Amino acid sequence: MDYFFSDNINGLKPSAIREILKLSSKPGIIPFSAGNPASEAFPTKAIAEISNNILINDPGSVLQYSVTEGYAPLREHLKNTLIGDGLFFNDDGILITSGAQQVMNLTAKAMANRGDVVICEEPSFIGSLNAFRSFGLRLVGVPVESDGMNIEALEKALEENNNIRFIYTIPNFQNPSGVTMSLEKRKAVYNLAVKYNVLILEDNPYGALRFKGEEVQSIKSLDTEGIVIYAGSFSKVLAPGIRVGYALANKNIISKMTVCKQTDDVHTNLWAQMVAYEFLTKYDFKNHLIKIREVYRRKAELCMGLVEKHLAPKGVEYYKVEGGLFVWCRLPEDVDMLDFTMKALENKVAVVPGTAFLVDEEKKTNWFRINFSTPSDEQIERGIEILGSLL
Amino acid sequence: MDYFFSDNINGLKPSAIREILKLSSKPGIIPFSAGNPASEAFPTKAIAEISNNILINDPGSVLQYSVTEGYAPLREHLKNTLIGDGLFFNDDGILITSGAQQVMNLTAKAMANRGDVVICEEPSFIGSLNAFRSFGLRLVGVPVESDGMNIEALEKALEENNNIRFIYTIPNFQNPSGVTMSLEKRKAVYNLAVKYNVLILEDNPYGALRFKGEEVQSIKSLDTEGIVIYAGSFSKVLAPGIRVGYALANKNIISKMTVCKQTDDVHTNLWAQMVAYEFLTKYDFKNHLIKIREVYRRKAELCMGLVEKHLAPKGVEYYKVEGGLFVWCRLPEDVDMLDFTMKALENKVAVVPGTAFLVDEEKKTNWFRINFSTPSDEQIERGIEILGSLL
């Protein structure tokens, strides 16, 4: 049979880049292309202990259907934490999701029609861009600089496009660039969103992984107008395999997103929600964060030191990062980036070509992304040495 | 701010019925309105044991990101089982989902455009109808009779509508009617789908819960043309809170649904997939099914006996069921169904008004649904006695 597929999904074509990514998961390959948090940062012993308690003491409720909004004690705990952090406003609500990816999905589904516009940082996280594309939304990119979005380009995009529904941003340790948006720019983005009557989708998967420098307050904490949808995640501070995240936004938005989630998957796996709740409230979460930040600091500094040693002398530029999982590198102008990443793969080193993070993957760029949390120390050392030798 | 919501979601209005459902979850209410499987049928001890083993022996892989398609050993096991049952064809593939509800979501998302038509049984499961509505699909209802869809009405619907993408059916112990489609009608539905070039979405959450009568072969087992998407679920045979189901269909369809799932939630909670796999392969699953069928048989027969005793003499008709969770009852013509369900609720008995399961909730119907798996035996006895006294 010749199947009919939705126009939105037919638009999501597999690209040359995705073929490279497929090859890069083969054994023996140094996985700079991954986006996995460091497994050694997972609190595995605590999770096993918590899980055992839940399944022995309260199996009836952990195994039965539950409410779409999420496990009530977890929502209550998050609310109190977010009030403490100045992110939760009086008219806000919280929805627990099956990972933060689902916040992107639900925002696109609830808050925009096919053909409407999303303004995003360029480069940006391909998983979110594809979530928006999968609802037929049109992406307009705004260049990222060392301190976040270019504000003039943002205002131009807001001025020139119709039916803009939201601005998508990862203000902390952005994926793939690793840069953090300055407070000044956060305020500018917020004020422009108010002026042009569009929402902001603030995605913060890496915020807790700061190992250096001063924390910058979130855009949500400025949100007196109720225009920010904040996506929180437990994938990096707890574990991604459990798939738990949350949306924080004005109650009216949360209520529509809840309707969408009910039709999408009824509710998030309850065991995972209970494990997250118990870990956040009955274990020393602060100390856990201190420990995992140290894991990331060590790997990031190892990686940047080697980039400095093997790649910088050959003309590679990069952003110094203070948290997150990635180092974003630019090849000299006379090197063809796609050729280079292909040659790296032939030499068993997988990096992600920068084109994967663009609104239009056909556009030319000389950037590529290195992930330092997945490979071992030895792999980082050997991998970057190989990249250097190819230049 | 005056929020903009997508046209698809704005169409999903909260109805009077949903208000009744909200009231019905209050404590002290006899919950005939629920759709929960019986908690006493969950293999809680085995799940605790399995979970503990996984988290102690293999915490690294259960907590890390995984592939969208699903846990490979679970997919392989399902494939072999489905081959044995004659459901898996050469060009088929399997996608593990976050509950079977996600199969409805992914089918609507991948296989239809806004405004396209889905033909569904009427009455049918509100969760699936709302999933289709949430993508702006137009529902056309075909009446359900004691042996399944009215085939003349189905052909008329296929004849009269354009851009029909799929026929949605629950052939075993349908929700809400409890009826099972005859083999003759399954073949007729399949042949009509082939003739009119539309897909079939076969939803089978209750098939394993047959406690009486002969099993009828699934529509998927007839599928030489690759036009059936089969939705399987572990919610009733294992536990719903873990949220694991699967889609079985031609590889080209599975591949598009996988793209959609990746943008929706990346992958299904890995712990739940591993628990399901271990339970299916290392425990006596067949014996578990025998035990839970007995739980359902006892409750169903208790319920139908009481309907016979207290309601039938007052003119209530119902379908005798051989499995599933529901008994579907029709009030005499001179009784106003919505009034009756409201009065029942005032007397602390919650049933679901039949209008909740219609394509157009404004249409008149005299049916209502009783769930027998959630309430205790005492609640079933008292509840049906109260319903009888109200007539």
C-alpha cells in the first residue's frame, strides 16, 4: 500500500547528518556526538533503595492509573522550591511530563497552529526544533553570540513575521553552543516578548550543572505578565532513563497542556515520579548536586584543555563553558566542516556537524559540537588528539 | 494576557459530563465510573523482585537515555510472541510506547492531516476520540451492535466521506459497550478497508481478559495488505501505572510513528520496559493470566447478576460480557439518562453517562456505563441496589 502520511511529518526528512549520527553509535567509536549525561553522576544506590521501599510499602498506588497533572507530592514540592527560587507566581501551575522533551511537544501542540512561527536561537537543540516542526510550525532563527541571542536580530524577527507564537531559548549552557545568556539580554528578550505579545519557552535542562561563575536569574523569575513557559528536567540532575520533567506556567496554559497530555499518554510513569520525589525530599539533594558538578567540571576542563592544546593552534575557536555538556568549536574558514566530520568518523571519532542545529540544514557553517560527558577520560584525550591530527 | 491556543485544542471543550466525572472521584462515592483494572490483579511481588534485580545489577543502562524504538529484548520477545499468534507479518515492525494511549496519539499525528476523517465505533472510548480530536481530525460514528460495528453503516460512511485515514475499532470487549466483534464482521471491516484504501487502527487493551467463550482472531491476523495498526497494552495484564504499550504495523508506518515519538518524549521509561520484559519471560505469565481472568470473571458475574436482579425488572437492558471491564446498560425510554446519572451521584453512586462516548456529546442516548473492576464486591452490591431503587 502507498501510505498517506501527515504533511507535518513528511516535512521531517532524514538528512545526511542523521546518517552520520547513526554511524556514530557503532562500537569502537569515540562518542563526542552523544548528549548523554555522565552515568557516574547517577545516584544509583539511592534510586535502588527508594524503588524497593515504594514497591514493597505502596505497590497498589504506584502501579495503578494516576492523574494527568502528576504525582501530587512531587508537584507540591516543586512548587515550594520554585517559590523559594522566585520562579513561581500566584497564577502559575505545574504539570509533570514524560521528560522535558514533552514540554516542547505540548507547547507546540497547545499553543500554535500549523504554519505559525516559532523564533529560536540558531544554532539550537535539534530535538526541540523537530518537536516544533512535527506540528508544522515555521522556525525563524536568531544568531547566538557569546552572551546569548543577538537582540537586534530578535527584534527584527519579531517585527518581520506574523503569527509568532513563542520564542524558544535555552539560556543556560545552551545546546549546542554552551553559552549562557547575560541578565541584560534576558531582560531584553522578556521585554520584547511583552511588547510583541508572544510567549517565551524557557528550556533549562542544564542550569543545575554550573561548575563555575555566578548563576544568572531565569527569565521565568521576571515573569509578572504570565508569558513564560518554563521547562524543567530531572534528566541531568537525577537520570534521563526515568523520563521525568515538568512545565511551569500560568494556570490557563498548564490547563490546556494537561488536556493535550491526557490524550498523548494519560500520565507520566508513576514509579519515576515517586522516585524523583523521594530523592528530592529524603536524600541530600544539595550534596548530590555538589558531587555531580565536580564530575562535570573535571570532564569539561579536561576537554577544553585538550581543545586548547590540540585544536586551537590549528585555528579552531571555541566558547569557554561554565557548565552543561558541550563544547562548540569553529573550524578555520579553509576547512570544509562536513568533510572534516566525515573524516573524523572514518578515524572512529564522532562529533556532530553544526548544520544539525540550524533552522535550515542546507546552510553552510564551520561549527561542530563536542560532548564531554559521555566519553571516558581516555576517550576524550585520544579523540581530541585525533581531531587535531586531522587538521 | 489573552492567550492564543491552537484551534485543535480549543475544540476540546470541557463538557457537562466531565463535570460529573470530576465529582465522581470524591471519597465516599461508589466508583462505577472508573476504568481502572483491578489492583488485586497486579503481580506486585514479582514487580518488586524484578525491579530490585535490575537496579542492583544493571543501574547504568536502566537510568541512561535509550533508543526511541524501545528496549530491544522486549521488542524481540513481542515479535516472537506475535509471530506465534499470527499477528506479525514479514514487513512489520514494533514500537514500544508510553501506554497504548500513545499509539492513538502517534497514529493521529503521523497518518492524518487536520480536517481528515476517522471512522469510529459509536459509542467508543473517549480517550481515543479525544486523541483524534486533539489533532483536528473529524470523527464519523458507526453504530455498535451486539456483534460489533453495523457493516452497512460502515460502508455508507466510507462511501460518503472524503479523506478518510483510518477506521478505529476495539474488537474485544469494546469500551464502553463490552461487545466483541464477530469474525465475520472483522473480515467485512478488513475487506472494506482494503476496498476503500483506508487503514484500520485495532485497539486491543482487553483481549487477554476473556473469562468465557471462544477467542476471536484479531483483524491484524488477516492483514496481508499491511493496512492494520495494532495497539497492544500491558495496562490490564501487568499494571497501568508503568505506562507501557506497543504499536505493531508495517515498517514504513512504524518508522514515521518513531519519528513522532522521538519528538514527543524521546523514549518510554526504561525501567518499565525492563520490568515488563522480565515478567513476560522469566515468570509464569500464562498462569498469571489464568489467575487474573478469574478475578475479572468473579466481579463481572457478580455485577451482571445484580443488574439482572435489581435493574432488569425495571426495564434496563444490557449486553452480557465475556471479558473486559464494563457492563453497558440502557434505561427505559421514559427515563431521562442524564437526570438519572445525576440522581445516582447525589446518592453517592457514580456511573458514566453514555453521551460521553458519542461523537457528538449533545446527541441523546439512554445508555450508561458500569465498571466492575474498580469497586469492591460490597460496593458493587450496594451500588447496583441503589441504582435499582432510583428507577
